[in-house]
Amino acid sequence: MKMFNVLAGLGLGLLVATSAALAAETGATEPADPGDANAGSGEAGGFVYRPPMRGAPVARIGGGTRGIGDMTLELVVLAPDHTGLTTKEQPTLYWYVSEPVPTKLEVTVINDEAIDPALEEVVATPGRAGIQKIELAKSGTRLEPGLEYRWFVSVVADPGQRTNDIVASGTIQRITPEGALKARIAKADERALARIYAEEGVWYDAVDAISRLIEKSPNDAALREQRAALLEQVGLQAAAN
């Protein structure tokens, strides 16, 4: 079954995990005027991620840098080194590849309380290097509140030998926004959302919010600096660069 193949590939991925994947959780500093939804939204220096948990086991596993044919490929999911949060039932997941992927690529989402994967899908092979994504809404995949899911991105180097897959993974949990977070989201404009999600520890929504702004304004250097600053805070230096 594909799932066993993915997990087998993950075992090899553990052996080649990059130091970034095992980076210690970074300490966040207090942002200026957190009550102002729009304050500092255009400045990379004010973009601070506050992790929701401390002392949790390392959850991100990097695919490392491996050779496929004549090329060397680095694969890493845009996830923190702990379980990242989302408020979305169908979030968008992002990963980074250092080169265009020449082979099949699979995305899998599982949780320990279900027999079958929530998602097991072959995705379009990226024709370029850089940050890629999958929108769970397009596959009808939904995350249940409170459950922890592990998601994998696998580059299938050899379909006949899945232990050679390059595998990267992270964990995600859906929460229901309440109280102060719900109020901040409701009154925020589009450009403030990423900063608010980051300050409130909602990693996946922060990455998605800033990435969607970049898609709309690809030449906006300030937006790219904000995303780079966010990624650097959880040790994702290659993707930030």
C-alpha cells in the first residue's frame, strides 16, 4: 500500500534530516502594539511568530539534500518543528524544493484515529524550484478540530523502490478561533491577517495569508521579506532564501 511506502521513505528521511529540521524552537519577542491589527503589517521586522507550545517533541522531518540522477534536490515542508495550528477546515499546505522535480510527487495526510489516509494524492510535478502548495479544498479533504494530522510530501525517485523516496513531513492541528483571536481576525484587513495569525501562534494560516498576498503582488519585496522572516524563525532558512 502507498501508505506503507510513504512511511518506509520517511524512515530514510529521518536519517538524512537536515539540521534545520531539528533546529531548536526559537524564542519570540513581544511585537509592538499587538492590539492594533494593522500595526507593522508592512514591515518584516515586526513579523513575529509566537509558538503555541513549548518543549514539544520535534515534529518536522526534512527530506534533506539527496541526489536524483544528475541533480541534487532539497525538500522541506513549510512547517514549524512542533505541531502547527490552523483555523481552516481545508487549509493550504506549502513546501519547498530546491530544483524542479523530475519525477512523481505525492502528498499524504494521515491521523492515528483513522484507518485510511485523509488524503493520498499524486500532485502535478512542479516545473520550477521554490515554494509549492496543495489546497485541501480542491480534493475535498477536511480536518477535524482537535485532531493532530501528519502530512507528507514524497518525491518518488524510483517507483519500484519506494524506500528511496525523498520524504519531508510536518504535523498540523485545527483549532476553532475564539475570544481575542476571533475578534482580531474579524476586524483585520487582508494585509494584517498574516501578522495576526503569526502573533497568535496559528502557523499554517500565517504562511497561507502572506503567500496569497505574494501571489497577488509577486514584485512586492516587503511581502517576500515578511515571509522570509517568518520562515527563518522556525529554522526554514533554505526556503526563506
